[in-house]
Amino acid sequence: MTKSTPSDSLGVIERAIQAGMSDSSNRPTRPTDETDPTMPNYVEHREGVTEIGKLSAEAVVREYEATAKEIESMGIDLVERVKACEAMTRDTLQVTQELNEIAARYRKEAKRVFEHIENCSLLVAAARETCGELKDKLAIPTRLGRLGTDRSDDNNDPQSRD
């Protein structure tokens, strides 16, 4: 694919104009005054310009005008894209807010479970301590009883005195 340059485009336009001029004897001529509807309103022909000059200028300004309209339509497309981005941004902010609320609920639940586990751990530790204390209380009279019976046996035994 070859790249066309502005000078190539102008050459094509000039050849088309010249071919049209040689063919123009059979066609009716167009009015070339300032009220020409095909001409953009920001340009007007000057007096003294040749017919080829006018036609060339009109062809070039039409090409520029067509390009300008394409550029404007790109701007309209861009505005539509921006509106879509804004809508996506609003949706994203709403989803982010919901996600933050869910994360807060998870943290609250984690704290609840954490405290429950620690409370259970404290309860088990307290139960162990209580069981240990009860075991010690129950074991002391038994030891005293054994010790007391052992001593009394020792005192009653005549061989142990010797």
C-alpha cells in the first residue's frame, strides 16, 4: 500500500478538474456565488479568480470540511465514551462501597469468632483449674489419712521403736 502525499492528492484533483473542464461544454454551469449551498459558510470566492482556481479551491475546502465533520463526529463518539466511563466509574464506586461493607462485616464476624474462641479457652482453663483444685482438695484428706494411719501404725508397732 502506497502512502499518498498532499501534492499527489492535489495533482489528482487538478487532473479531475481539467477533465471536468473539457467535458463542461455539454453540462450546465453551476452558480459560483457566495450563496452556493455546497460551499462552507466560512469561505467565499474573490473577484478575479479563474474558474479553475475557484473549482480547485472549492474541491480542497470540501475535503477539509469533510475531514472537519469527521473530526467533530469523533468528538461526539468521545463524549459518548466519556459518559460510558462515568457510568462505569459510578458503578465501580458503588461496588467498592458494597465490598467495603462486606469486608467490615467479615472483620466484625472475625472479631466475634476470635472472642468466642478466647472465651472458650478461658472457660476450659478455668474448668481445668477448678478440676485441679478439687482433685487437690480430694487428694489431701486421703494423704493425711494415710499419713495418720501410717504414723499410728508406727507408734503401735513395738519393733519400730527399737
